[in-house]
Amino acid sequence: MLGVAAAILGQPVLAQPDDKVTYLLPAPREAIVLAPFLLAEQEGRYRREKLDVRFVVVPGGFNVGEALARGEGDLGGASGDTPILLRAADLPVKGIALLGWHSFLTLVTRHDSFETSGSFEGKAIDVPSLKDTSYYAVQKMAEGSSGSSLRISTQARPPAELIAALGSRRIDGFIGTVDWGVKAEREGVRLDYRELDAIYPAMAQAIMASETTIAAKPKVLRRFVRATLQVIRQIARDPEGAAMRYEAAVPSSGYSHAEIVRIFGLLATHVYGDLKLLGRYDEATVRSAEGELLERKLVIRRRSASDYFTNSVVGR
């Protein structure tokens, strides 16, 4: 009515201001595996959804969840199983969208190490941490090998050391992100990439929000998720075109055009997966992840699946 009255009186109709959204990133936005957020902003997709998005870096997914619980942001990112750990700490934060049907982490191995036997027996598979999903997955691999002789690194290697060790053929593989593998390929080593969730119930990156925000701003969250998932579909369907836009947005990324195309292609295959299922949580996977964390005594009791995630924001 206000707009109609203003038009009749010859007064300009004021546009509604965009909804302000603060998104907490667990790593710098320029990280290539976070490209969907950067491209969605650069291409104006958030603005078209009437959102004014501010990105803030809060290192570490659990720290992001803690900040969301304190009301320091509207949305934030972490791995898909992080809400299980947050709930164990009595923090009312849950996942509202998964940015891929497969795990964010990938098993990257030298082709020549597995070409003949295909077995993990006696292989050196290193990890970035001895206290996260990557290490738990290696333990699961060891349990599944006859004789349990899979060699596991006794100390965490930072990403740069993992990349160097694989590129120089000092290890047989590592668990990390696909862009680390592409960097190792610069040394001429031929690598294979396998979805980690085939071995361990790991999940993709998640968009999280507090229960308070989910109840108060469901439409705002839905618009943010929609814009972000649009870019993921775009990357998956046209890695070449997405690479060109990413290069324009991050000219100092340190990757060649061919490497960016390859990274986006690997993400499409080994992380994003079935685009029809994009965004949605799978309850069976969440339950399996909860079981693994219970076994390691990182959580002490089972909870309702609705404590950990909701698919209501993504919809059907």
C-alpha cells in the first residue's frame, strides 16, 4: 500500500535494502576449494538474491561453529560432520546444506604404487593431522587390510610437505584436498583420486547456522544457499568457463589456467558428485559418522538426526 500511495502522490518508491548476511569462513576466501563463494559474490548472485554478504575468516570449522552459537555470524562453513562435535559441546548449530555429495577430503595416490596390486598393504599414506577425519580414514583403511600392515605416518605433515613428499615419490599417497594433488602433479607424478567417503563416512563442506538463525531467517538462508549452489553447478558443468572467471577474480592464485580447470574438474567428479542431490544431507551417512565419533569417544551419546542437520533450507 505504501508503494501504491507513493506512486499516486508522485513520490519515488524506495527500494527495500538488501538483507545483511555475515558468513564465517574457516579459511581465506581466495582458497580455490572455496571458489563457489568468491564466484557467487563476483558474479553478483548474492546481490540478485537481495543479500549484502560480508565474509569473515574464523580459522577452523569448530571455531566457526562456536562463533555462530555466540551470534557472531549468520552462516559459516565447516566439514559436514562438525555439527556432531558442536552438539557434543552443547552448541545449538546444525548443517543446512552440503556442498557436495562426496567428501571434501580425497584419497590421492601415486598410480604406479597401486597399478599392479591395487592393495594398501605396506603403503605409506600420510595425513595433514593425527586428530581429524583424514587420520580416522587411514585407520579404517588399516583395519580393512589383511594383516593390518598399512603404514601410517606417526606425525602430521603440513600440506606443503605432503605435496612435496608425494611429488618426489617418497610416499604412496595422502588424504587431502584435490588442489594439493594438482600441485604434486607438477613434478610429473601420475596420480589417482578416490572419494574418501567410499572408505570412511566423511562429508563435503557444510554451510551451518545456529538454531536461532534458522528459525529467524529461513528465507535469507534459503537465498544464500541457492546462490551458492548455483555456482557449484556451474563449476561442475563448465570447469573451463568457471576457471576463466576465477582467474579474473584471483589473478595471483598461483595456478595456471590448465591447473584451475583440472581442479574444478576433480571437484566436480570427486566432491560435488550427483548434482541432483547437491545440498542435501544423507541421514545414513550422518549416522555412520556419528558412530565413528562415538567409537573414538569424541562424542558420548547418540542424538536425533534433526540436531545435526536440516534439509528444509535446500528443499526437495
